[in-house]
Amino acid sequence: MRLFDDPADDARVIDPVCGMKVEPAGAAASREFEGTTYSFCSTGCAAAFGVDPRRYVR
Ligand SMILES: [Zn+2]
């Protein structure tokens, strides 16, 4: 199983809530905050972000 040598890995972003890498195109949810779009692994993470974005964004 290849985890870290996949060229597509470069397209992934970090889910700011749980720290998982997600592909923006395949993300379960996304939220925009202060002009930046964040992608999430699940709607649960997106909901947590929506409650208090500043907790997750530095
Ligand atoms: Zn997540």
C-alpha cells in the first residue's frame, strides 16, 4: 500500500480540524473562512469548524 509516494498527494490539503489529508475535489465538505476555502474529511469536521473557525485556523 502506497501512502506517501503518490504524486497526487501534492494536491491534498490538511483538514484543519482533525489533521487528515484530504483531496479538495473529493472532500466530504468545505467551508470558506476569511477568503480561504478549507476542505474536510467529513461533514462532522466541517460542522466543528463552522462553530468556531478561529480555533482551527492560525
Ligand atoms: Zn476531519
